[in-house]
Amino acid sequence: MKENTLNLAQQDIDEALSVIESLEKAIMRDSSQNQVLKDKFHLLYDKVNELENILKSEGII
């Protein structure tokens, strides 16, 4: 895998983990923030799809 592609994959993984941490904090803070959670899950879904596309383009999956 090219170094640049690895860096992009690592960045996407870091962003996805950050979103997960954010979701966890929101859930602990206030369970009535359903829209915030939906938005965070949508962002996480997008990041995971980006990562999947990178890994597919490199023949890893």
C-alpha cells in the first residue's frame, strides 16, 4: 500500500474513533439528544465507507 494511502486510511480511522468517542460522551450526557446521535452515526458511516473504499482500491479487502 502506498505511504500516502496508508496515511489517508490512518486519518480516516482516527476520525472514526473520534466520532465514536463523541457518541459515547453524548449518550452518557443526555439520552434525549437523538438528532445529535443520528448526525454522529451518519458521519461515522461516511468515514467507514471512505476507509472501505481505500482498502478495496488497494486490494486489501
